[in-house]
Amino acid sequence: MAEKFTSSNFTEVVLQSDKPVLVDFWAEWCGPCRMIGPMVDELSNEYAGKAVIGKLNVDENPDISMTYGVRSIPTLLIFKNGQLVDKIVGAVPKQNIASKIEAQL
């Protein structure tokens, strides 16, 4: 199961991680977000121990969304060593997401 990122744990879990981190910016009301949600959960299991994968609800954490300029969802941001290194906007096939994660391992 994917981690739950929030404003209170974002710095510690995402920016200070020693592994690559994928953050899925999503909301309950977003159809495409619900479409890729299960893929994000699967990737979380597949990359356990190699990467940190989780979701951040934009309605509950608008400050993080604003900080990273997330204007449409789903948006997937990939961080490495506390830096934003890649971005995916929109619903894409699972393999596209996996290849972006692989590139950071």
C-alpha cells in the first residue's frame, strides 16, 4: 500500500529520504486519479525497499501542491536526494511510471 504524505510529514518522508520518492498528487473527486491509484499501490509493493511511493491529497494539503506548482491532477513528482528530478502529468500506463522510477534507482 502506498504511503500517505501530508504537509506535516512531507519534509521528513519525501525531502529527507535516502531513496527516490514518487509522490502522487490526487483528490477523491478526480476520475483519472482513481484510475492510476491502484497502479501506484502496486508500484509501492514492487519497489518496497528500493523507493518510497505514496499519495498526497491536494484538497487536504494545498500548501505542498502550491509549492510545487501542481495545477492539474493526477501529477506524479519524483524526488531524489530532496530534489525534484522528474514529473508526470495525467493518467499514464503503469510501465511509464515504472520506467521513471527505474531511472532514479
